[in-house]
Amino acid sequence: MSIADIAKEDFDSEISEVKAFVNSHKDNFPDILNNALKSAVRYEYTTVECNGTGGWYNPDYYLFLAVGGYHRGKIKKCKSKPQKYGYEYGFDENGRLIYDYMCGSNNYGLYFYNSEDVYRVGCFYQNDDEHIFCLIDMFTKYRFDGGKAKECTYFNILPGIGISMVEKDCYFYQDDKVAFRRYTYFNNSDKELISKHLQWINETGLRDMLDMSDMFDMRDIYSDDYVFSLDENGVFTHYTAQDGRIYDVLYSGFTLNDASYFPL
């Protein structure tokens, strides 16, 4: 069996686990979401430019160090809910992050904890006089090494169809360097999945409610490699891409100690 075949089996195994988790929660997910919103005892808010899956508390720091267009922002210092913000975070009485909400959207993330991993389940939620929807559209699994990201795996879910794409970001810590690899796996070898999804979107009347611009070409598994370099103070300074080119990091002053920012 080839390395690619083994990798596909690993991805297929993880996809099965995610499907089982989502299927066991999807019918009562609106209740789980509302309970989380009511259970929060402390809140934090980011500045407006904060974006991306989970925003500030996404432990996958490769995103804001090396990916253009991703902005981490800052945590606002405020005693009450501000009028303008990027993300709202709710914490339970034990200090654990239990939900996030992107301001001005219908996008929420719920957090589930087990012995090794943290799950973030993203959903599109709308409850008004015209529509009541709670669609799970993203599942993220975080695994940590001494509080820092070890693996961050994103499962892109086409509502009504299934998991279309998986991205796994892996970190390897070694002295004054951090090696990084991203694996991407598309779950189908043809366009059938997208055509079914578009048919379902049309049948349910969601085309006007959902952003359909993020369509993709089907591919096989592939990987991208980076090596981040740190100075004598542990500050990330630059990274070397797979083609050998060297780039400055996009977020200055970030240290290896800062990488343990997720509230475990």
C-alpha cells in the first residue's frame, strides 16, 4: 500500500469519526447552542479586524503568521459589550471557552472538550419569523503539545451532503525552529458532490442566504511545508516556504510562549 493510500485511510477514518459526532448532535444542536449562550459567565471581545475560523482563539497560528488576509486582531479591554467588535467569546464558570460568535453574522462556534482534543463545531444559525435554520458547516479538531498547537484539522461540511474537504495542519517543535506541514484531502474524485450540494441548496431555498463563492476544484491529497525560524528570544521572525523562498512573518512580536494562548 502506498503512502497516499495510507493517508487516505487515515483521513477516511477521521471523517467517519466526525460524521458520527455530528449525527449524534445535529437534531438537538439548536438546544446545545442556546444552552451554551445562557451558560456563559464571562465574555471577551476582539477588535473588528479579527477574522477566520474561531478568530483570536484559533490555536493554528500558522494562519496569521503566513497566510495573507487573516487578521488576529486584539482582545478589547472593556467592561460591557462594545458596539463594534469582531468576535464575541463566552466562557463557563471553569474558565473554558464554550462558544464564539462573529459579529454581524449568523456564524457560531461551539466547543467540546475531551482528554486529548478540543472540538469546535461551526454552524450557521438563523431564528426569525421567516427562517429557522441551524446548519453545521465546519468541524475543527485541535490537538495540543504542552499547550501549543500540535494538529489542527478542519472538516468542511456541505450541509445536506457530507464532508467535502479536510485540511490538517501539523506542527513539529525543534529548538529554534518550528516545522509545519499542511495536508489537504478532497473527499471526492469528481464534481458529483458539488452538483448534489447545489441541487440541495436550490431545493431548500438557501441560495440567497449562503455564500456560494467558495467552490473548489477536486484534487488528491497534497501537502505544503514551511519552516518557521525564531530568534534568541523565541520570537518568530521569518519562514522558509516549500520552494526555498524566505518570507518575513506577517504578525510581528509573536513568541513560542505566546503559542500557548488557547484557554485549555
